[in-house]
Amino acid sequence: MEGLKTLKYFIVIILLLITFGGLTYFYLRKDSYSVYTVKQELFVKSVYATGFVKSENEVEVKSQVAGYIKRVFKDTGDPVRKGELLAIIENEPLREEIKQVEEEIKRISEKLSPDSSFRKSYLERIRAQEERVKLLEEKLRRRENLYKRELISREAYEEVKTQYESELHSLKALREEYNRAIKDLEGELRVLQRKRDSLLKEYERYEIRSPIDGVVLRRNAEVGEYINTFMETKPLFVIGEKGKTKTLVEIDEEYAPLVKEGQKAIVKLEGYPNKLFTGRVKKVYGKIDDRKKTLTAELEVYYTLEPISGMSVEANIILEERKVLAIPVKAVKNGYVILLEGNKKIKRKVLLGERFGELVEVLSGLKEGDKILIWE
């Protein structure tokens, strides 16, 4: 019996302790609060945007033809001049054809040169024939005088005359043959030159050259890489002006009407994550991208550290900045706050405005310096 009494006594003590502890916790929990002094806060409305840094006058250089990259002459950071060779796409059959055509042009040009053996051979034959004609012409003149004086027969005169006319005809034919050969060679040369020019123009497409003066901002071309013009999306090179950049950002179309030129912008660069830069909206492009459903804006950013073209950026475009009376959201219960006046706690109705994160604007019911309770 004594043991049973002891057990009952022990249980009663435990229950009392639990009850006392619960009441103590409830009491402490009820009065667990902090005091907040009502004050002015800077409220900022902004639109978030992402984008990248792009060089001024930036140009993407792509290949117009498919093939393997044979040589690369420039790397990232190298200065380039307009027309300077950046890379070559391999096309050996075309190079061989150009070589053959140029060899043929050279062969024909040599034949057409004034001191060529081809011309000399023809001219020597023509001079020899001219000499024969000249001798026969003199002989014919003498025969003609003798025939007029009836010192020789008509047959003797006609024989020389026939020889002269035959040799004269051969001379004319040889001259015509020479002129025709020269003309044919000149015509063939013109055809070959046009063909060479056409082939060289075609080959120019396999020579990747810089379209502007500038610097190589990015090089994607690698020796041995195959370029597929139908599927290739990335440029072989990106050329631009070093040190001159612009910042382009994309804004969701639902916020696009809010963004205007001249609005302030706060920008963070991927390469400098702990640094913020200020700027403004320089230009708003007037068309929504149908695929992305975004609007592009150009920012003028006052960078204190030099950005690199292609670097990603995050931006907040400031739509509105104003100071308002604000209190923590959790201080409000059903439109009321607990105002602390000395040791008194007064329930006060408040009219609220916009919410900014964990704070809410107070339009009426409180003034700056008031102290309110925030229940923990």
C-alpha cells in the first residue's frame, strides 16, 4: 500500500509540472514579441532582365562553303585588318584546277610574246615567202618588158606570171594563217582568263577574311574541323572593336510596355559577381521576338571594370523609386497592428498600400517614429 501511495504522489507531481510548464510556455509565448519603430523606407520597383555584353560594330564571320578547315591564321585577341586572311577551307580539286588553268594561260601567253619561238617561226616563214615573191616580182617585170618588146613568147611571160601569182597567194595565205593563229590564241587566252577569274572568285569563298578592322573577340575555328553550312550555327570568328562595348538585355513581353529610354539600370556582370554597375536604358527595340516572347533593350552602362564581349549580365531596370512609411508584413493581423504607447498596448487599424518583399506600405493609421509590436 505504501508503494502505491508513493506512485500516486509521483504521478501528481509530474502532472503539476506539465501543467505549470505549459502555462509558463503559453505565457512566455504570448508575450514573446519585438518592438519595431515605424520609419521611412526606400521602395524600388524594377524589371529584371538578362543579356550579354557585345562589342561595338561586332561582326560574326561564317563560312559560305562546306569543307574541312585547312589552316587558321588568327586567334582570340589578335588584331586584324579588313580583308586579312583568318582561315582557309580545304578544296584541293579546285586549287588543282586553278593551277592547271594558270599553267595553260602561261603557256599561251609565252606563245603570244613578241620574242616567242612560235611567232619567230611564223615570221621567218613569212619573210622567206616575201623574199620569194619579191624575186618573182622582179623577174615578172623583166619578162613583161621583154614580152612587150616581143623578145620572148607569151608562154614564157605567162609561166613567170603564174609562179608569181601562186607565191603571192601563198604569202597571203601564210599571213592569214599567222593572224588567225594569233587571234585564236588570244581568244583562247581570254576564255582561260575568264575561267581563272571565275575559279579564283569561287576559291575566295574558301578563304575566310575579316570584313572589318578590329580584333578577334572569339575564335571557334579549329584546324581539321568540318564546316557544315546547312547545320552550322556558331560563327568561325567574331570580330569587333576592342574596348567599345554595348549591353543588350531581354525583357519578358509582359513587362515590355513598362521599359522606357532613360530609365536607370543596375547591372551585374558574370565575370565580376561581387560588383554592381549603374547605367541607363539607351534604346528600346520596338519589336517583340516572336520565338522568345521578349523585348530587347540596349543599356548604356558605366563600367568601372572592362567587360569582355560575350559576358553574361543581369540587370534590374528601375521603374520607380520612392520613400514611403513602411512596416513589416508580420506586424499586421486582419488590418490591425498593436501600437505601443508607454506601457499600453493599443490595437490600431491601418490602411495599407503596396507590398515590397517583407515590408508593406502604410497609407494611414501610423506615423514615423511610432512603435509597434511584432509577435514572434
